[in-house]
Amino acid sequence: MMSFSRFAAVLAMVVALAGCGRSESYRYKLTLVVNTPDGVRRGSTVTEWVYWEVSIPARGTPHKLRGEALYLDLGPGARPLIALLTSHLHPKGGMTYWDWGAGYLLSRLYGLSTEFGTDAAFMDHIARLGRMRGLRRISPADLPDLVTFADINDPRSVIEIDPNNLQATVGPNITWNEITLEMTDEPITTGIEKKLPWIPQYFEKNLRLDGTDHGAKRDIANQLSWADFDQSGALKRH
């Protein structure tokens, strides 16, 4: 005979499945190309948004982000350039809690409307967006928050980068060459914890960059956390 706890677990699974319907997703690739004294440096990251319809306990379209920040090594004598997953420091119109408004930006770049009357219309939009292809150039103002570190091994040393003045924070004679955004089927980017080795520990303890577990200050190290750098799903709590 099935135990009550097992029956409850099976029942919960059935209810969850009954409440889930259509799902749609899209992946986009952000590429930064930068001029340095040692030549051109290029880096990319691929991020995915997944949306699904639910009807229990209420109708809606929950969503999940999978991806990581773009880490660009600018060479000897220069600090790295890191484009976060988010725009917590400078929120942009249309952003969700863990986004920098990329979906709205992509919709505009590919000429798609962002007016949705129903959840079904929104899901249709996500499906259309996922089928778009072609590289689009964007401006520094379109980017998520940019940061670097005085010491990449010390998250408290985080420094915000002015997208219109890279040289002020990352190194002399560093300028933009090209910034592009495009829809893609490429694999989601992982591995940033190899460049920023403190990320797994901060993920495990759910810490902000200043080492606290709550946000109450105005400084950048308190406003940002591990989640602004890694939502790939590769990290696991023990």
C-alpha cells in the first residue's frame, strides 16, 4: 500500500503538471568587442529565458533566466570588463527582476511589438522572438550594468564601469569597437566561477558582494550579489 507521504508527493506532482501548459523560450548572444593597446579583444555570453503557462493556483506566465555575466579579459595591465546579467544599479524600462530589459530591447531590434493583451499573445510573442535571427548592433547605453574589480579575488573591491568612459576604470587606451546582440541556438554559457573563484562560496551562503546576506546600503558591493553574475544553473548547494 502506498504511504501517505508518497501519495501526497504523487498528488502534488499531478496537480503541478495539471496546472502547467505551453512553454516557450529564446536565447540571445551578447558580444563585446573592445580596442586595447595589445589589439582587439572579443567576448560573448549566451543567455536563455524560459516562460511557461500555469493555471493553478492562478493563471500566469512564470519565467526563469539561465546564463551568466560576460567576462572579458582585456590583457596585461588592464582590469577585466564584466557585463552583468542585470541592471540593478541603473534599471532600464521593461526589465524584470533578474533581467536588464534584453527581451524588450531584442523585440525592438527585430521590429516586434511589445503590447500584449493576453498571456497567450505574450507566449506567441516569445515564440516569434525565438525564431528571429540576424546580428544587431547596440550602443553602450543599451548594455546591462558593467563592473570590474580592483582584485578579482575580492568581491568587495567591485567597481562600476561607466560605459561611455572605459578608460577611467579598466585601463588606458581602452575603447569600444563593436557591441552586438543576436538570437541564437548556441549553448548557454557557463564557467564564470573559474574566473571569479569566490562565486560558489557566495552562492552557497547567498551573499552580496560585501559579504552580507541582506541589502541595506547604497554602496555597489551591497547592491550586487552572486546572482548578478551567475544564473546558469551550474551551481549547486550542498
